[in-house]
Amino acid sequence: MKTKSIPAIIMLIGGATACILGLANQYGTSHFLKMLLVVLVVFYILGCIVKIILDKAFALSDEGNNDGKEQSEEVKENIESESDTQNDE
């Protein structure tokens, strides 16, 4: 799964929410910009953490899927080799 854009999406959602709340509460310009900067940085960091967690989870699930495929291939090879030895007898 492509997780490259997750931090940006989370940051933008947090920024949009902060903008709506700032406009609704009629914050002053300097206070609003400071708040928005802090919100964007915090949500970007949270997005990066979420991205790392998802990357690790997908890596683990991919390893599990590959192990199952490798085991099934080994079983098929064993069955084929057993049938070959039985045919030789």
C-alpha cells in the first residue's frame, strides 16, 4: 500500500479543522497563525508516526503471506518428488 501521502493528508485535515475553529472563534491574525503553525507541525508528526506504523504492519503481513507461499511451494515439490520416486519403482 502506498503510504507516502498519509502525513500530508492528516496534516491538512488538522489544519482545516484549526482554520474553521479559528474563524468561528474570531482569533486575531497573529494568534491564529501561531496556532495554525503549531497544529500543522503536530499533525505532521502524528501523520509520520501513523505512516511508520502502517508500513511496519504491511511489511509483517507481506512476510506472513510470503512464508505461506514458500511453504506451499515446498509441499508441492515434496509431493512431486515422492510421486517421481513411486513411479520409478
